[in-house]
Amino acid sequence: MTNSNPAGDGAPRRSPKKTAVERPGGVAAKVQLRAGSADAVLAMVPHMLGFYPDNSLVVLGLGDRSLVRLTFRYDLPDPPDDELAVDIAEHACHVLGREKIPSAMLIGYGSAELVAPVMERIASRLLQAGVELHEVLHAEGGRFRSLLCSDESCCPANGRPYDPGSHPAAAAMADAGLGAYPDRAALVRSLQPIPGTADQIRRATNDANMRLADVVIRGPAESEADPLLRVTRIGRAAVQRAIRSYRRGDSITNRDQLAWLAVLLTDLRVRDDAWARMDPGHQIAHSRLWTDVLRSAAPECVPAPACLLAFVAWQSGNGALAAVAVERALTADHTYSMASLLAGAIAAGLPSSAARMPMSPADVAGSYAKVSGKNSRKAGAQSGGGRRRQAGVKHSGGGRSRAAESGRGRGGRSRSTTAERNSGSSESGRGTAAGRAATARPSTTQAGKRI
């Protein structure tokens, strides 16, 4: 089955969380997937999501010939919560309807007590909306059964045994480069600093900040009209070198160098230039780069590389990685606008075709050059229509967006269901920048509308 809109991770959570792992180019670029036998599908799902699910409901949207077009996951409410179950059902119905998916397969992972309330709600809602139920499975403790089959010889009440890790389908997915973490927590840890490196990261970051301050101080002495533009030029050059290096297949292992990049990215002009260079043809390289920078970033430097990684992950159809990266960004700074915009897009289950680069590198340079030309004597104190902080200090944008703002139709409830899914790139013609797709805000190419 061609996975035009591959895997992701969604969840009903009292406060929205996000998910992570790498699916470069989307599953569709790696392997064709078809909803075949139940045990084969159960073996493939962890590799589509990037981790082995538990206490989860997974939805596979199917197209012609049972080809999987999208996959997304929800955490099961624990304890059971009918309001959240309705949320899940409505959201899944909205996403499948928006993508014009005619058929679906549902898989509930966990105890019957948690699975049944959500499964009943979502199955009923999808049938009501005219979505055909290809299969409905319940998996727990290494056994599964079809909830659509009442034949005890085929589907006994205690289920049939299965081992997803040993199935040939799992091996095929792994050979295609689609590995699976043992659980979501392991996926989250994959973006955390290496244990025992916190002190080294802090020292490297302090050195980088001192280096940056020296660059600013030297500006007037070197007849620099705008010292902060000097910082931007140095920052853009350094990040561009890193991007070229990773595209060649190289890596940066020096923690001082990675910390320097993380500090430079706190300048929005540097971050936006990097953002504009996220060519979909180099998704694997970009994912490696921003993961390495993120894992070596001090807490105050986390939002920018985390958001760049989230954008690349969304762009490549990996909702799980995108969600976890956004979660890291918002944990570090809940007001960081780019993270809020991406969180909205992921929560809405928008496809990767909506993950358009906001502008070209030339557009980025031009937008800041116009503003800087008007304010050069103020040394960058004003930029993009809003107060620009000194280089090295992270940007704080608008407030964190709620999942309900992403067109999910929940009437602004305080409890929300976060949809995080992978989407393929087969769709075209949407023509929206990432930020606009998430919140329908004005174009980020306009000076004064910086995020």
C-alpha cells in the first residue's frame, strides 16, 4: 500500500504533548503499505509510528485497494473519559473527511476497559459519516482479536497470539530504515541531551555567549553601522556551513561548535534563514543536523533548533518526531511563536504538503535588510515591526495556541486531543506557508509579522 500520508502520533491529553522520531521522506518514500492480514498490520504499525504503542488508539486511513494513506495515534483516556472519547471520535472523523478518506482500520492497544469506550465512540462516528470500517482490532498482552468477527474459531474471546517484532513485515520496514523505539518515552529521550553532559553544555554555551558578546562589542570598533547585523551575518554563515556539511553526509561532534550554533539561532534572522533552507530533498540531513544541535543546546537555546527539527519532521511526514520536538520547544518557552504555530498544524493533523518553507533565503535577507535600513542607528533595537531583543537572547512570540484553534471543532474545551500524524507529500496546490497553514495568520514574509 502506498502510504501517501504516513504515520504520526496524536493524543487526548489534559495539556497537549507532542511526539518524536524520524521518518525521512515519509513512509511512502521508503516502502509501500497495504492493510492486509491483521498480524502483518500489527507488525507494521510500530514502524509507521516510530515506536511500539500502548494504551493507544491507532487509525489507519485507507484509500483504493486498501492502500494506507495516513496513520495517526491517540492516547486512550485513563481513567475512561467520555468527553475525551467524543473528542477523539470527532477529530478522527474531521481528519478523514478533510482528506477524503473512504475507509479506515482501527486498532486499540491496551486493556478492554480503556479501549472499548473510545473504540465504540469512534467506530459509531465514522460509520455515521459514511466511512467504511475495514477492520477493528483490539491488541493486549501479545494477543489480538477482531471486534468485527464473532466466529470463535477465527477470533476467540481471549484473542490470537502475535509477535510484531518477529513478523517478516517488521523486518522489511526495518530494512527500509523505519525502525521503532520500544515506546514513546524512548522516542522523547532521543531528543534529550546525553546523560551526564549538562555541565559541559552549560560551559560551552557560556563560552559561546561570551564569543557572541565580543562580536557585538567589536562592531563599532570596526565601523559596523549595526553591530547586530554583524552577528546575523556571522550566524547565517556558520549555520549555512553546517547545513552544507550535513548534506554532504558529515556530522558535527564538537560540543562547543554545536553550542555555538544553538546560540546563533537565538537571533531570529539566523533561524529564519535556516528555516528557508529546509529543502525537502535533504530531509534526512536536516533532521540529523537539528537533532544534534538540539541535544547540545542549553535550555534557553532549545526553542529554535527544536522548531527547525519539528518543521523538517512535519515536512517529511513524521508527525511523531514533529510533535516531540515541538513539545521540547514549548517546554523551554511556552510563548515561542514558531512552536505554537507548528503545534497548531500538528494538532490539526495537517498533511506534510502544507509544510511549505515560509520564504526563500533571499526573501529573509530582504525583509530584514529593509527594516534594518530604517533603524540602523538603533542597532537593531527595532526589527520586523516589533521590539527585537539583543542577540543571544531568545525571542518570545505570541501565546501558545490551543489545539482547538486548529479547526478541530471542540468549542474551546479546556481539555484537548492533540493530533500528531505523519503525512505524505502527494497532495499539491495548497500553497500555504507553515505558519499560515497552522493558524491562518498573515504571511511571515511581511516585515512586522515575524514569528
